[in-house]
Amino acid sequence: MDNWYVVYEDGEMKVYRREIEDVDGIVLDPLRATHTVKGITARELANTFFHPDTRMEWENTLEAVEQLESLDDVTTVYRHLHKRVWPSQQRETIFCSNICVLTDVPKIENSIGGTYFVMNFSVDHPKAKIDPKLVRVKVNISLACQTYIGEL
């Protein structure tokens, strides 16, 4: 992983960061994480990440989740209101989330089934009016999961 450096490590989980500049000169600091979750399939993990009814169980930075629109069975537009962290202004994200499974992608050794993906990306939505008390954060998040049998 060129130009990525570890910023956090906890057991098998590693969080990486790098600094890049976009075309407008704005400095970005994307994060990338890798982890092995034992005792759960790729499908179960992707569904837990995707569905709002389970999101509040694992995402402790959220104050509220609102489904703005369901585009189809696998694509939804959400509004997340994030807990305020003093002294910063409270944040919200408006994003489209899609879950899918691909069967023709490279796999790790001993993997079974398809590779599950959840893609989240910021969008504008007519139900999400701008609130001057909040900072609207832009996101581009993806989760890729594979189920494997045995040790890595």
C-alpha cells in the first residue's frame, strides 16, 4: 500500500492513513482499515454494515439515522446525524448506500462464496435541507468482505 502508514493497530485490525491533495488544492486524509472478523460470513458482515436497524448497534458516533429514500431493495439514501465532539460543530452526512455481491473478482485462498460490497457516497437530496448549525460532511466509503475457511 504505497504512501499509506499505520495510525492505529488493535490485534488483527490495522487502520492506515495517507495525505493527498485534490484538484482544488484541498488536503484530504483518507483512511483504510483491514481486519479479520471470526465467526461471521461476508454476507452477515455486509448486511450488518448496510442495514439501519443494526447500524446503531455498532456505530457509536451516531446520534440518529434517518432513511430519506429507498431507491430499490439494495440502494437507500440516508441522513446520519453524528454526535457532537466538543469543541467542534456537530456533523451530518447525506449519502447513498448500495449493497451487492460479485462472484467474478479475485479471492483470497480458501475463500468461499462471492465478495460482498457496500458502497456509500455523498449525495444531495431534497429531503435533506441545509441546517446552518451543522457541518455537512462528504463521504466516500466502501466495505469489501470475503468469507474464508481456515487460517490466513
